[in-house]
Amino acid sequence: MSPLRLRLALSAVVFSLVLAETGPALARPLLIEGTSTVYQRVLTRPGAALHEAPGGAVSSRYPAFQPLYVFARQDGWIEVGPSSAAEPAGWVEAETVVDWKQNIVAAFTNPADRARSLMFRTEEGLRGFMEDEALVDTQARLIEKAETGMLTPEDGVVSIEPENFVNIRDRFYILPILDFVEDLHPMTYDPNLLLKVASVPLRDELPAAAAAEASSSAGSFDAGVVFVFDTTKSMQPYIELTRKALARIIFDINGTDIGERINFGIEAFRDNPEAAPGLDYRTRQVIPLERRINQLPVLEAIDNTRAATVSSPGFNEDSLAGVEDAIRQTDWDQTGSGDRFDARYIILVTDAGPKDPRDPNARSEIGPVEIQRDAEDRNIVIMTLHLKTDAGAANHDYAAERYRQLSRFAGRQFYYPIEGGSQQAFEDTVTLLVTALTDHVRMALGQAQVLPPEDRDRNLEDLGHALQLAWLGAREGTRAPDVFESWVTERAAEKPQALAIEPRLLVTKNEMATMAELLDNLTRIAETTRGEDEARDFFRQVRGVIAQMAQNPDRLVATDADSLGGALEYLERLPYRSQLLQTDETRWMSGPMVRREIIDGMRQKLTQYRKWLYDPSVWTALYEGAPDGEQVFAMPFDILP
């Protein structure tokens, strides 16, 4: 036995002895019928009281929609507690809570390019509205009545989505999905979910710090732009052209109120310097994003930026490392002053595709989808200027696909191919983009745009509106609507291609740690399989690992699963089919390329989970004194394992 395995074995023995000496094990919540690891949970209705015993004295009252675990049910009473790893807190009357079976929540998307969502009292009311032949007119009438407080019971509408965008990561709110119906959208017959939701902000009042920030930020909308330059051997002309275009705009706005409200930073990337001596660096912050009296230091920094003199290992470069550093190392919040940048942009400039996470010279194990999701959750827009030069013709399709995945925000795409690497087209595009970003500031200040109508890009205009709604939502302390139960459509009623509500899984830190540990074990075993015989043995080894994980009370895994994802039983109850849930023995044995795709997907998600686990800004305590492992995160479905 290796020293590491010996230490782990001894730790397990000591842990079991400690448990034995501390008396009986803690009570565990009840399981949902038909599962072996998914605990029953309820949400409190407004005014729910906690009793010391069934029919006993009231010890306290819960806020509305407090998630609680169920430990026992008895004659119309339910024994509850806030944590699965602690003793029950007491009893509530069954009629004062509502079952919460899927543990999923809804997050509003940015409403910039769609109508605000209406929340209906009944499923039938929502269906009738969506099937109305005069939908657009009816919708406009109901929205106007909701805004003016003139709704009547006959309208069937109980609330409306906030006018401004509420970012669930910046201002956490609980919009539990109590039930859902998988349906088809009446306009296009595309899949659509009808969601029964309940809503209340996590805290009844806007926190003092947030209120102070909202008050101080009035009228202060500004923008931070970080250029991420490919500085490999072929890029010098484009670095100089960026400087030329940027200088022209900076000189035009210098000394104006717009010039004071848009600031720049520069990040550079190349490739793995260990694989190509002379590259000097993989990524480098050329000049940080910060508020300046003028932007001349930025122009000087570009002047001093030189392309590499040696070639990189392969045509693809480590652009994802550059973007990742721009996201995570830029001080977007301006921690010194506390006056954060309201609009945040990254403009990637490159003539090569990104390195695949499987490339031995790639730094990160996550791909463009995961990076884009992280950026959007931080309100950062990624735009890509892709120089499609003749030298990279064989690489263009690969690069374009990945940069399209990377360059998305609020349902729009910001990928700009420069055909043939045309220097004039590149300069014109840089000019248009940066001018459009200055127009975002003008729009927020109520000023006229500089770009003439014929040069405006609809996506960029909508983006400016979306960022303004997010800024207003933060400034005014916008919260989710204060309703109890209602029905809402996942996709916009009048625009099926627009996602209005994004379902997310509310996971605890312990649950995400379980996901990470499972993926770590799966990838470790999978990487050692060679040939068909070992591939057949893979699931037997996986079951052994899951059985070991199940011995840890914090790792809730099902030991009799038929698929890789089945070990995480709560995934099977979601309106989403994850990659692991679709991976059974038949699919695993369908070929080495399929196995490679599965392994790569697991590794990329594992890397993202580890980032989240160590990022305290991601996690929220649902109640005072919540242990670290019980803090929660609203996890997007598309990042589930």
C-alpha cells in the first residue's frame, strides 16, 4: 500500500472511532420516495411558525420561502431543520409549508430585447395568454396595467418581472421552481417549460452596503474595456492598427464627460514559453484597467507592446489563458475605491484559434463555454476580432466555432471575423466597436449616439440597453417580485427564441464538492483505460469508487446507478439531461472517440467546479450561522456534470 493510501486508510479508521465515541449518529432528513440520496425539502409560507413540538409553543417565525429539510411527518405536522447535518430545529404545521421536490430555482435573464415576463395565478391562465391570437396587444395591455397597479382579478396576473435586470450572482434571490410542465411553445412548437414559481428576496431589506452603493452610484455609469492582444509573431501590424484606431477615439473624447467615463486596460498572451524558448511569457498584464485622467498611458503601453520574434508551438495560441486572466485578474470592482465599473468589456484580438484543453501546451482545462459562462455571471462581455488570414485557412472553421461560443452575452453573439485579415477592415471594426461602447455610456447619460444609424449594429445597441438595465437594477436595489405562487413561461411568450427564465440548480458547497470528487475519480479511472477489455472494466471500477464515496456522510451518492450521472440522483429529477446521465455502459463502449469526448467534458467541468469551490463570492448563506458546506450557489444547468 502506498504511503498516501495508508494515511487515508488510517484517517478513515480514526474518523470511525471518533464517531463511535461520540454517541448515536445525528438524525438524517427523510428521503424522497424512490431515491436513496435525495432528501425531502420544504419552503415556508409567509408567517410559518416553528414549534417546539407538534401543537407546542411557538419558538420563532420563519421568513417566507426559507428552504428546510424534512426529518419527520406526523399528523399534519412536519419536523424541520435548516441543515441536513444538524439536529432538527422543531416542528411546523404542514399547511404552512410547501414541498420543494427538485431543488431548482429560476433566474431572470436580461429583458433588454424582449417584453417583461408576466406571472399568472394559474397554469391555465398562462396557457390562455400564450395561445391568444392577439398576444402582442394583450401582453402590452397587461404590462401597462401591471406597471400602473391597475390589474384586476380577471386579468389572472399576480406580478411582473422587474423592469431592470437583477443579477442573481450579485444580488442573490430565491425564486424556487415548485413544479414544471414540459410543453411546446405555441408559436414555434419548440420545447418550452411552464414553471410554477414562488419568490422572495433572500433578505427583506436591501443590505446597507448595497443601499449605500446604489445611492452613491446614481448618474455615474461608466465602462471598463480590456483589450486582450495576441502578441505572437504575426500580430505586430494589428497591434499598431489598434493603437491608431483607439488613439483617434481617445483624442475625440478626451476632456469630455464621456472621456472620463470610459477606461482601458491591456492584457497580452502568447503560448507556453517552456515549449518555445524566446516567447518570454504566456500571459502578461501590459497595463491594468483603472480610472485615469486621460488614456495616454494606455496608448504608450500599446506603443511599447511588441510581437514575439520566435514561433509558437503549433498554429493555435493560448487565447483562453489571456481571456481568463482578463476576467479574473482585472480589478473590475476597483476595490481601492469601491466604485466598480458598470459596463465591462473584453475585446480579444487574434489571428489563431484557441488551444484545446487537451493540448499539452494549454494552461487551462476549461473551454470557451465555461469561460463565457463565468464572464457573463460577472457581467463581463467578451467580444472577439478574429483575423482570418490566408495562413490560417485550415484553422478558420475550428477557431470560429469556439470563438462564437466564447463571445456571447445575454443571448447575443459578438464574434467579428475579419476576412483575409484585411488591415482596413480590421481598423474599421475596431473603430466601430469602441465607438459603440462609448455610445453605451452616452445612452446611459441620455445623450445622442455618435454612430450614424446606418453604421449601428443592432446587437451592440441591444447590449447597451442590457448593460444599462443591469446598472439600474444594481443602483436602485431591484429585487425579484414579491409574490407567492405563480406560473411563468421559460421562453418569452412573444419571442420564443429568447430565454426569459433560466432554471438553475440550487446546490450546496457539499453537493458541489461531491460533484467534483466524483468527476475527479471518474476522469482518473477513465484515463487509465487502454483497449476494449479495460473499457469494459471501467464501470466495475466506478461502482467501487462510488461505494467508497458513499461511506462519507457528506457525499450523497447512489451506489446502484446505471449511468455515470445516476450516482447524483438529483440530476435525474431535472428538466435537463446532463452528459453523465446519458453515459451508460452501452454509450461508453461505443468507441474510443466517444470516450475521449466524455472524459474531456468531465475534466473541463471539474476544473470549473474547483474554481467555484474556492471563490467565496459565489456562495451565499441561507440562514445565520450556516456551516460552510451548507452555503448555496445557483448553478446553471449547462454546467452540470
